[in-house]
Amino acid sequence: MTKKTPVDFNIVSEVIKASPVDNVGHASIRELVRIVNEIEARSGEKFVRMEMGVPGLSPAEVGIRAEMEALEKGVASKYPMIEGVKELKEEISRFVKLFMNIEVSPAACIPTVGSMMGGMATFMTANRTDHHKEGTLFLDPGFPVQKQQCKVLGHNYESFDLYDFRGDKLGPKLESYLKTGKISSILYSNPNNPSWICLNDEELRVIGEMANKYDVIVIEDLAYFGMDFRQDFSVPGEPPYQPSAANYAKLYILLISSSKAFSYAGQRVGMMVISDKLFNRRYPELKRFYSSDLFGYSMIYGALYCLSAGTGHSAQYALAAMLKAANNGEFNFVEVVREYGEKAKIMKKIFTDAGFKIVYDTDIDEPIADGFYFTISYPGFSGVQLLTELLYYGISAISLDITGSTRSEGLRACVSQVSRDQFDDLRIRTKKFNEDHPVS
Ligand SMILES: Cc1ncc(COP(=O)(O)O)c(C=O)c1O
């Protein structure tokens, strides 16, 4: 039966049917991108695209200029040092001091080919320090591809949905996993992709202290650095600072992406910051895989060497220049990305006005912040059904099912690619969805 939907019913049905994915609701982010591209091309309808976290802003000018200058100086023909160029290492060390108030020496600040690669190298090292330990504990919901990285490496992992264990419940829950002796590392993103939960300082203290107690490495993924816009983390050297378990944990790795904070996703450059204690720690069992028992040395001349032998030379100069400008207080990178929070506020209202619910809606006792992502559900629909149905209304998102969430009714919506001039379309389409699916 052909229905009247905002995007041609037959075209959407045909594209879904022709897709090699068993169930479109379970498609990975990149698979959905392909499906939506095809529906757009065939129907001529522009989607409200919320499936992929691509930065929707221009890259920082200071980065582009520095990268062009580096290329003109001829860096493209030279292999960069695997541990990174000196200027960048120094600016990363300054950055974490000025915006997080933590001390890490430049030697332990290393560029990576995005946090994606930073994660892979981290698993390759952190999960190989002790053969009794089997893998990573993920504080979910999370970024699905990180679990894929563990799988590819043959590592085990455990996970639980953080939302059910906030505040006082977090410590006992963490301990129930750590006391098995099988966990080598704990990974979470903060702010969280996809739920936009922001762990508070007390929770981060619990994570750090539990990790110390069980000699576990904390992997803190700061892909959305400074983006809890309820506080202003933008002034270098002054509180408030980006909250972090690094204030409490002895052994930690921070993955700081430049993709969203500096809108520099295309150049695939990110930062890995290893606590000095971990960087200099000896783990005899690392020698099963690497030539040295030193953690930092194994990371650089073992894992990172194998993966790509370093990070693109010119991109390192771009990142160094952006960080230098931020560190010197000449470039307010947080102010630039605040637009995401403002758009989220409007978009959440459009959805809730049309009968949708926000799935992850509180941070313990306060409303969840407005940021890069938010989560939605609709009465009577599973996430998978909702995702599929919304395609007929020209709206795309991803299912929370693929993120390790226990909220299988939900979808993750990303605000970045939606322009303000699409808000009217979004209003019309969600209203039509509501009329076609009345809530009793
Ligand atoms: C939580 C999280 N970690 C890591 C990444 C990857 O970052 P990068 O682009 O630096 O590889 C992303 C990107 O979306 C992310 O959301």
C-alpha cells in the first residue's frame, strides 16, 4: 500500500529494501549515511540529517593558515617523528594545564590520526599490560566503533548503561566489574556521545579512585571538550576547568579530538595525553608484543609505529597553532561551538512539541545540557521502528540500540548538520508524523 508521506513512500521503501543491511534500524552510522544519500538523490528531497556527528562549522582559520605555511615550507616530503613535532607537544601540555589544570610533560603528549586511531593504539597498549586482564569496561552508551576496535584486536569487553548508575550507585557498580581482576581499562566519553550525560566531579573522583584501587587505566574520551555549555570552560588558566578523572586517577589516557572542538575532522588529527606515571611505568608483559616494557615507549614505538608511523605533518602544525592561540587567550574555541547547544535547545523543543520524548533527560537532578547530541523516542515505537519510519518523513538519526544503551526505544539525534533554515521543515515534518501517529 502506498502512503502519502513527506518523502515519496515508494522511493524510501525501495531504497530500504535494496540495502544489504538486514534491518535499516540497526544500520551503522556510515551505512545510514549511504542510504540517506540515495533517498535524497532519488527523491530530490533534502533530509534533516541527524545521523552523523560531522562538525557543522568552518575550521579555525588559524589552523588552516598554519597548515598552509607548513606545506609551503616542504613538510609534506618529510616523515614526521612518531612522537609528534616539538611545538605541538608543548602546546598540548600547556592546553591541558590551562583548560584542565593538570600537569603532563610534553613527552607524554602525543598527536594521533584522530581520536579514532588514539583509541586503537590505546587498546593495543593498555589492554596488553597483564595477561590476567582481558579488556575494557565501557561506561555506555558509547561510540560503537570503539567496541569494534576491541573486537578486531581480539580483546574482551564489558559494559553497562551509566544512566542507571549515576551518583552514589556508580562506585559499587564499577567495583563489581573491577574486583573480577579481568578489567584492564575503563572507557567513557564526557560529555557522552550519544546521551550527552556529563559526569560530575564526584563521579569522576569515584572512577579515578576505583581505577587506583584495582590498578586499572582510565581512558577518558574528551571528543566534546569544553562543550557542557552550562559552565564556561573557555578562559585559559582560570576555573572552572573541564572536569576530569585525571584529577584523581594515577594511570590515565586522555583522548582529545580536534574534530569537534576545532572543527578539524577532515585532517584526522587528535591528541593523546598519557599521565606521566603511566607513561613511565614498566609492565613486563608488554614485552609479549613490544620491544620495551615501558608503557610510553611501547605506545609510540610499538602501537603508533605499527598503525601509521606518526600523524600527518602539516596537520600537526595546524593543531599546534590552534592550541597556541587558545592557550594564549587569543582564540575562544568554546564560544565558536556554542552554536551547537543553541540549536539543540530549539530542536529538542520542536520534537517534544510534536509528542516526542527526550530519552536521556537528566543529569542526576538537573535537566540534561544542550549540546552536540540529544536522544528522542516516540510512544509506541521501538528505536529501530522509529528510525525507519522517520526516513519517510525526511528525518535521519541512529538507533540507540547500536550504542550499548538499554533504552532501545531511543534514537540519537545530532544537531551539527542541521542548519537553522531547516527548522521550519523539521517542525512541519514532525507535526505531520504526530498527526499520522496520534498518541492516545
Ligand atoms: C566519543 C567519540 N570518540 C571519538 C571520536 C572520534 O574522534 P576523531 O574524529 O578525532 O577520530 C568521536 C567522533 O565522533 C566521538 O564521538
